[in-house]
Amino acid sequence: MRRTFRLPVAALASALACVLLSGFAVRAQHSVEDFYRGRNVNLVVGYGPGGGYDVYARLVARHIGRFIPGQPNVVVQNMPGAGSLVATNFLFNTAPKDGSTFGTFARDMALMGVLGGNANARYDPQKFTWLGTVASGADDAYLMIARKDAAVKKIEDAMRPGGPTLLLGGTGEGAGGNDWANMLRDTIPLRLKVIAGYPDSAAMFLAIERKEIDGRSLDYSSLKSSRPDWLKPDSPVRVVLQFGRRTRHPDFPEAPTALELAPDDRVRALIDMAELSNTLSRPFAAPPGIPEERALALQTAFSAMCQDAAFRADAERLRVDVSHLDGKIVRDVIDKLANAPRDVRDRMRQIRYEHDKKGG
């Protein structure tokens, strides 16, 4: 007697579904490869050439194409303006939403979008296609530097009533250096004045050398990459303050952290919020609404690149920090910023966007 073996209906359906899904996945992979093969992908950077964001953008452009299906050529496009707000708005509203463009902009653009208060910020940070951040600042520090011949020799000089005022350079509203300075001025308080409007990092370095300004704020890794001589004993500048750290960086034991200077819990809560934003040290994002399979390809490529030995060796040669966070973690950080207590968000918004009324 012949025996007939029959698969249960559920098992047969499951096997068929696996075959279909596998086929869809293969076709999607081929579709992504076909889209990117032979194509130029634009990497928009919200600052001019030579600064920290530009260094990271060109580092990524040299490597990420190897990890995108089809291995496209990645071309850097500098789009400076308003502390990278021009580039941020472009990526969200105007850039092609097909996966052919992504970019990098100031770390504080996410916080600006969450807080509101700037009518020129026409984007929702929770809707970007986040690839991740190359650096989270975990092994870095955000430094306030001042010329050694400036009236402020240490940050405590700028805390004294009637003491000297520290004149700092900045780019545009929403840039980290500007907003950190305005927040610390209004909360600690510090005698600071920010001269905004410099087009990029190189212009601010030149302004310091010409003694137009006393100093500026930037990442330690950017200082090592852009002005390594300024870290030698005969440097024309000194570090007077550091942010984004719970403890002092071991290379700058004499410079206090912002948290050390906070007079009360309310100010500490504001600094905590700003420092959470600071973990998005070198963020990269694509426009919202790009096809799902291409978004996944870019996100996967970004994470694979950040773990790649050749990429890390190139970063080490440039003396820049690599402490990668993927797109999901970046989105979680932005969600935390958006869900911060209302009173903290309101106070942060007031400090950042009403400082001009105080003559800051």
C-alpha cells in the first residue's frame, strides 16, 4: 500500500512565505544595487571646507561607498550658512528623497528642532532618516579656548562681578559654540559675548590669530586635527572650560566642567539636556521619506563603515574621534530630548532664542 505524506497546511504556508520573502529580499537587494551602481551620491555638509564637520564629511565620503550596494561614488557638497541651518533645511525639504543625498550638520540642529522658537528652522528632527553619528563625544570633550593674552586667564575671571568679558566667535544660531556660550552666560552666569556670523571654523581660527576675538568653542578632536600646534606648551591659547563630560578630561585637569560651575539643580538639568544633545557630535542623516530598502542600505552601510579597520585607521591619521552611535540610538536621543520636562524645555528655548533681547 502506498503511503502519502502530507505537510500540515500551516507548515506549507510558512515554507511558501519564506520562499516568497526570500525572493522579495533578493529582488530588493538587486533593486538597491541597480539604483546606486555608477551613481554619484551627494554628501551635503553644512559648513565650509577645513572645519571639523568638513573633515568628518570627507572622511565618510572616502569610505562609505564601499559599503553601499552598487558602490556609488560619494561627492562632498559644502553648503555653509546660518550655522548649518541652510543645509539642514535643504536636506529636509528640498534634497531628492530617493537615497541619492545625505548630509551632516551641527549637533544642535536636533535640539533646535525639538525646542522650536526659531521660525527659520523648517524641519522635524524626528522625521529625518538618521544614519547615525560617527562620534558621540564619549572619549572627547567640547572645549572653550581663549588666547593666553586675553583678559580672561581662567573661567573664574569671567564669573566675577565687574570682571573681564570673554569675547567668543561663533557661526550661526543653533551651532554648539553659540548656544553653549549663551546658556552658560545666562545660567552660571559668565561674562561672555558671542560674535556670531563667522562662516566656518577656519574663519574663527583666523579671527583668534588676528585678535579680533578672545576665543571659541570646539571639540578636542577637531582642535587636534585642525590646529595640533595649539595643544603644545607654547600654544597661543589655553582651555578655560569643558562641556559634555561628567568629569574633567585627563588632558585638561585645570579646566572645570560646566556641571562643576552649575549653581543649582535647575541649571544642572539644563546642562544635562544640552549634554545629551552633545552626544550627537557628528550626525549624519538623509531626507525623510526615502524608499525603505535604500534607507536600510544607507543605515547598514554607515554602521559597517564605522567598524571598518581602514576607516578607523584613516580617522586616527586625522586625529578625529570615532565613537559611533547607530541611527536607532540617535533617534532615541532625539525622542528623549523631545520628552524632557516642559519647564526644562521652556527655559532652554528662552535662553537660546531670546538672548538677543538681552543684548547677547
